[in-house]
Amino acid sequence: VVGVSKQMQEVFTLVEQVSLSKATVLIRGESGTGKELIAHAIHFKSPRAEQPFIKFSCAALPETLLESELFGHEKGAFTGAIRSKPGRFELAHGGTLFLDEIGDIPLTTQTKLLRVFQERKFERVGGTRTIFSDIRIITATNKDLESAVKEKTFREDLYYRLNVVPIFISPLRVRKEDIPPLVDHFLAKYNSENGKNISISTSALSVLQQYEWPGNVRELRNA
């Protein structure tokens, strides 16, 4: 994670503080700002660093498949369930579960997530056995959860369970002093990967710093 701006230094301080605890973390920020990298940093600075880091995107999955991926399923639970399968909550036992795009979870699944967040207990889809999982939960979203709570599309009680330690990552357009070190970082990375020795001119860097970067660090990296 690269950044010299005041905003990123505040993020780094929060990462240091929260990594040693078990507190649930909600990472906020626009798409492409590096929310998953911050989740990685929290895990690998924590006492759970040697345990699994399981990541899962909650977006664009039908509800039945989403619950199966999260909680697992038993053989015969639905058409195509030819064998039992553990879900992400089981796979992350002892480590960290990172749920990206948490704002896209449907309401019925939100209700089931609330219990897991409270008790760390759940049942597989089609199962009756209660499973306990010792996990640290980190979530991320680019959605306005406060508006979603007011519109009744996101449960208020789940919101408070998620928002224990909020970390906000500013968009790149408001911390342009981070662009030069990011450019140096990506140039070094891709020079190494491709056997090149390309540098950037002052005028080219100036052009990059004048652009608004709606896709944030991801767009800069691709450029």
C-alpha cells in the first residue's frame, strides 16, 4: 500500500491500531481505491497472519448461490448439490473473512449474516448441524449504507454490527500527492515483470497529476 498524503497516513495509523484487535472493520471508499489491499494489510499485521485470509465478493450472485458460497451446503440441498461443500465462513476458521461489496447483500441474507456476526454460528444450506467459526470479519463497500438504511434496503442492526471500526479511503483526485510514489511503484513493478527499464518524464508525470482519475488507483495502475 503506497501513499504519502495525510489521508493515507491516517489510514495506515488505523490499520496499525485495529490489526491487533478482533474488532469488525468496515472499509469505505470508491471503486479502485484499494479497499482489498487495506483488508490484506490488517490481516497480515494481525496475530492471525499465518491463518487463512478468505475473500469473497457479495455482488452479482443469485441469493441461493450466495448463501451456499457463504455458509456452505449439504449434499442434496438443491439441484446440483451432488456433495457437501464448506462455505467461506468455514474456510476462514482461525483467520480473516473479507466480504467485499457488502452493500449488495439481499435483505434475507442480511438477516442470516446478522446472527453469524453476533454469535459466529451458522448452519449450512440444507443442514441442521450448527457450526462455530472463529473468524475476524472485515467488510468493504462503495455504497452509501446510511442512505440504504433509511431506504430500508439495508438492515440498521447489521449496519451497526459492521461499522465497529470504519476506515475511509479517499479518492485519488483529492490526494494527488500520492500519484508520484504510486507511479514509481507501478513502474518498478512492471519493469521488473517485463524486463524493462522505463522511466517517466516530468512532463508526463505532470499530465498524470492533472487528471481526475475516476477509476482511482486501479485506473492509474492500468494507465
